[in-house]
Amino acid sequence: MPSRSRQAEQQRLLVNGQQTNDPALLEAEEVNLHPEHRDGIHETENHKRKVETMQGYRRRIERICEFFIGHYPEYAVSGVRLLTDDDKIEGPNQHHYNNTYDLVYQGINLNLVKAFLSEAKKKENGKFSSHEHIRKYHDAILFGAEEAGVVLGESYRSGMDIFLNSYKKELAKQRQKGNVDEQESDPISFSLYRLLCQWFLKTGNIFGWLFLVMQWNCMARSISIDCLGFHNLKAGLDSIKVKYDTNKSDRTGESCTEKNCYANPFDGFICFFLAMGCYFSIQPQQYENRDPIFIRAGAKEGSASKRYCNALADLFRKHLEIIKHHLRPDHADSHGIRKGSATHATSCTTCPPPLPSVAFRGEWSMGKIFDTYFHFGIVGDCYLGRILAGLDPNSETFAQVPPHFTCGPENVHVQRAMDLCFGGILTSHDAHGIRGVLLLCLASMVHHSEFLKSFVRR
């Protein structure tokens, strides 16, 4: 009786006369994929990086190629290649867009790359560029090599690490001499944040008001608020929970956590629930069969963030004299909201929220060890959420419950008010569980009704 191994060997399928359990032969075997399978693979692999990121990398690679051609034409003959029309077809390992050239990554000359960076570090005004600006050229080369299927040698990688670390030290010295254009955002204080809310509301910009309040309470980048939809909202016991689909450092969304956001019954200007209720009630019909909260129908991702940043910049210009008392006017932008809310949460009391709660709210990494052992905790996040809402942690009113109805939509008057304010949203997004969120918003609108009517009269 033949052995099992002998039987298995006899049952193997043969390809071109070769046994298919040979890994080397299997890998080398050319297989023509069906078009629908190839397209499916391409569709998935195109999500490994954002399109804007890849476009930025290709623009930087083009600049490096032009530098080589203009300053070192002898090297460019073999170190730069002219792109063909086939190269420019968008697909896997392409992404060349409108570029003319690409680098030859195999054996790329480290010293010539450093020569390019030594020129790129100086701006036209004689000031030095940021370390991040220079590092992105290195990232672009790593990207291009990966797309070309080339593994850059250890000597190139270590040489670039030394150069970039040295540039950090050079930049520090140039900063002392005033040769660096500071682009860092100043944190926006709680008092200035409240003023901005007040200015948005007084000018009738409810979009800017809600966007600002959400950015502060979520401790977010403006782009993270831009793409929020109704499916990202959920009612908690006394909070509205916000959870992103993805974030900047985690495109899979696996590390995204819920953020408990609270009402402020004592100050309508900064009340999260009030701002959301007002915004949703203005044109609820626009949300019928449409999930995005801020992005207009037919607009691109990022358009709402841009609109908000422009509106915020207008406020900074109009109230320049007041802004000067809070921060440097040329360092005022939307990123200061994110910095300001984090600063306020950790320094407005001698008993601040746990740092892991702050890190999870801001979607910041704490380092590999802390990320492994410190996990999201709802108690710390709720404490943090109340501080960001503007409630005083040293006051007995800190635990104040939000405005709420003692009955639900089963009450005919409550249901009628819900239909009047949020009709289109209720019919289209009830499956997302949005009814509980809107009920909290409606209660805050009723609670702050005199506050709202004072603005309507104006």
C-alpha cells in the first residue's frame, strides 16, 4: 500500500510539466488575470495612500529630476528617465499624473540628493525651510522607489538620516538668528474661542459656529470635522458621541475612539448641542438621502474645511486689534483651535483629565509602549468632554445634566417640534439612531430659546 506522501505526490496538478508545490516556480508563473479581478486589486491597492499625498510626492520627484537635469546633466542621462504615455496611465505603481520625468532609483546618488536638499532648504526670501518641508523630499524618494519596486540600500537610508538630523540642528541655530519663517500656530485660548463663537453667531454664520464648536470639543483637525456624517453621531446617556471613520495616522480607522461631547446649559455661545440643533434645523431637507453634515452636495472632500478656514481667517482680519491681545496675528489659524482645546483641558484645573484621555481625544500616539498598555477609558473621556464644553471642574454645576425632556417623542408636542425642526433628517437617517441626538439638540434649543430670540431680533 503506497504511503500518504506518495499518494499526495501522485494527486498534484502539473503546470507546464512542473509540480505546483514548488514555491519558486509558482511565484514565477505568469498568470493573466481577468480584467474584473485586476481592476478589483487596483481599486484596493489605490487606498494605501491618499491621492493628494501621492500627487505631492510626484511633484517633489519632478523638482529633483529638474535639478539633476539642470545642474548635473551627465548624471541625469542615466539617473533620470523620461516618462512615456503608458507610464502616465493611472493604475498600480503609476500615479505619475502630469509629470514629465521620474528618477532611476536603483543606485541613486546620495550626494546629489543632498546637493538638491541643500539648495531646497533656502527660500527665495533667504529664510530657511522647515525640517518637515525637507523631509518630505526624502519621503517622496522612498515612495517613488517603492512604486518602482526598488529597495534602497542601507547606505542611502543611513546617509539621509544623518543629513536630516544634522539639518534639525542647523535649523535651530538659524532660528536663533531669525532666519526661519515661523509657521507654527499659536494655541487659541478659551476666552478667544468663546469670542469666535460669539462673532460667528452674531454674523449669522451658523455653519462656522457649529464647525468651530465641534473642532474644539473633539480636539480635532479641521479636516477631521469636514467629512463627518450622521453615521458618525450617536446619543449617549447625557452626551453626544462623535467617532471618526479614519484619522491622519490611521487610515483603517481601527484606533478611532468615541468622543463624548456635552451641552453647556449656562452659556449658549459655546453649547455643542445648541449649535448642532440650530444648524440642522435651518435646512433639514438638504439632508434627505445625504449623509455628510458639512460637505455640500457635489462638493469634494476638504471643501467644507476650506470654507471654514476662510471664514475663520475673515474673523481674524475683522477683529485684528482684539486678536493681538490673545496671540500673534500671523500665527492665528484653525490649527490653533486644536492646540487651544488641548491646552485648556490640561491646564484649566489643578486636577486635569488623564493624559491618555487627551491623547485619544486628539488622536495622538503616545508611543509604542503607552499605546500598547494605555487604552481608551470612558470615565476619563467624559471628564475631559465636560471640561471642553466649558463647564467648571471646580464647581458643583460640573456634573449638571444637559437640558432634556421628561417625556420622549411619544408626546405629541415633542414629536411635532421634532418634525418641524428636523423633518428631513428624521426620515432619511433614522436608521443611524440620530433621533436621540436630535432630541438632545431640541431640548437645548428650547432651554436657550430666549438667548436665540435675542439674535433673531437683531
